[in-house]
Amino acid sequence: MKSERSPGLYGLKNSNRDFTDAFYWGKNQFNSSFPTALCCYMRDRHHPAVFVSSNGKGTSISNIGFDKIFGSKKSNGGLQFDFEDTFEPYREHVNDALAKIDLIVKDANTGAPLAPIEIKLTVLPDDGTSSLNESEYGSEIVVRSPTTRYIALGIAHRVSQKGRARIRELLEPVCGDIGSDWESVRAMRSCRKGIFDAMEVLEAEFHKLQKPLLLQPIWKTIGKKPILAKNCLDIFAWSDFALLRMILDMCHPRMAESPDKISRPQRAILRMARFLYEFSLGGKVYQNRIYDGMTYGNLGDKEFAISGLRTRKYMRCERLKKPIITKDEIKNIVLGGGQKFLSPERRFDAILFFTKELFDE
């Protein structure tokens, strides 16, 4: 039985991770479990997250409560937090394996899945904005393919039959004749603008179906120094349609910059368009041929990265400048000496930075 002094994280009473085991404090686990605990902590203190949402023409900033993010009004103790899991309600839309996402929130009593969440723990400022005025700081976001898959899956799951027919009406003129050429750079270069334009209309028409999908916790330092700012932690929540809007914004300029290449953001939109078009035809999709086949020379699990110079446009608000949680509160989130289990990467540049006597004359 866990004691009150056992290593743990705030609010994560029910989880598929055992925080009394040092393994679950590794970098890959901590980067999603600590942000979830931060959400639970902010929730109990009645601090909403900052919500980046689509308004059909662009994006807006507002507040959103964690009840809406978690999909339940139950207390943290009434919820189950399962990491690296699949959101089973989406399985009806795919013919192959359903991708895992960072966190699935479930009802602790029934096991019913409530919300799929992707988590991106990001530093503020990033390298590109650290030399600027504090009001111009931004954080880089690296988006993985599960994020864009879940954007498409979420849309498919929430549209009505009438909405599905409308998706087909929008996409068939630009997708109907592609056939087996989806993997061809040459073929897709010639039709991508029409696809991007159709997806712009789709985003505008269906944006009211949006739900929170990506949680972006920020941790703020004093410039590039490895020192936490006094107000150092906060949560930004992006809706699936706000992410779609951001990716679309990155597509058109890149056609002019690199006309012969399909960029990673463009690939993300082409993949989503194919997914939604095939969904509109038959209701179920083979994902693997989309996400394994449509590479266009861009390999790896990363869909794309967007620097702080770009993300700050969408995230700009007072809480980006002054996060709501102070560094003194971290001891209320990391519990029972759990910090002793942390084992940061031993990077050579970090060792040189901290071993200053190596360079004494």
C-alpha cells in the first residue's frame, strides 16, 4: 500500500504508471506525467488553462477549465490517467491499428474513455526568441504523427452523416482523381493548392466541433540561463482545429519558398485530407498506407516543428509573459521525494557549462 510519503505526482492517484518505481521518472515518462500532475494541481486551485481555439477565420485566446479538457466534472481521484494508450471510441473509423497518444483520461470507476490528449512540454523562451524582449518570447512545438492522426480521427468521430457528405463534397473535386498517385511528389505538387484551399473551407465550416487535443505546458527560464523564472509554469491547451489552422497557415508560403518540395506541414495536410476523403467515402480508413506511404522524402515520426517565432503569434497573452504557477509551488506537485528519482541526460555541453574550472587560466 502506498503511503502519503511515497514518491508520486499530484492528482495521479489512478494511473498505469507506478510512481514509486524509479523507471517511471525517466525523461520519456516524466515529460508527460509531470504536465498531467500540473493540470490536476491547477484544476484544484481553480486555475483554467489558456485555450488556443479556432474562430473559423483564425485563432482566439481564452480560458478553458480542466473539466472540459478531461471530459468530466469528476474530481482528479475519480479519474484514471493512462499514458501511451489508445482512444477506443475512434477504433470504429480505422481498418488497421489505432495509434497510441500520450494520455487517455478515463472514468476511474467504469474505465470509460473520456478524452485523448497529446502533451508537449516546452521551454520558454526557445533558442530563436531568447535574445528578444521578454514580451516576444515563444516556445517551439514539435508535432508527431499521432497528433495529426487524432485531428483527423476527431473530426471523423464528431461529424454527422450530413457533415460526412459535406466533407466528400469539399474534397472530391481535388482528391477524386488522384487514385494511386498520393505518394508521388510530382502528382501532389500539381494538386496541393486545391487541397489546401478545400481544407481551409473545411476548417472554417466545421470549427465549432473542436475539442482540446494538445496540452502545451510551458516552463519559463531567465533567458537562456538554466534558472527557473519566479513565475515559471503554465498550461496552454490547443484545440484540434486550432492546430489544423496553424498547419494550414504554414502551407501556402512554403509553396513559394520551395516550389519543388513538399514540406512537412504540407505533408501533414495532404495526409489529413486523404484520411478525411477516404472516411467520407467508406467510413473507415486504412491509416498505414497514408502515414507510411506518403513520406515525400521526409522520414521519421516527426510531422513538423514550429519555432517560438511562429507559435507566439497564436499564444500571445499575459500568461505567456507571466505564467500562473510559481517555482515555489513545484514541491506541491512532485511529492514524497520523487525528485530523487529524476536522472537528467548527461550531455557533454551541459557538463562543460557547469564545470567552469576546466577553463580557469
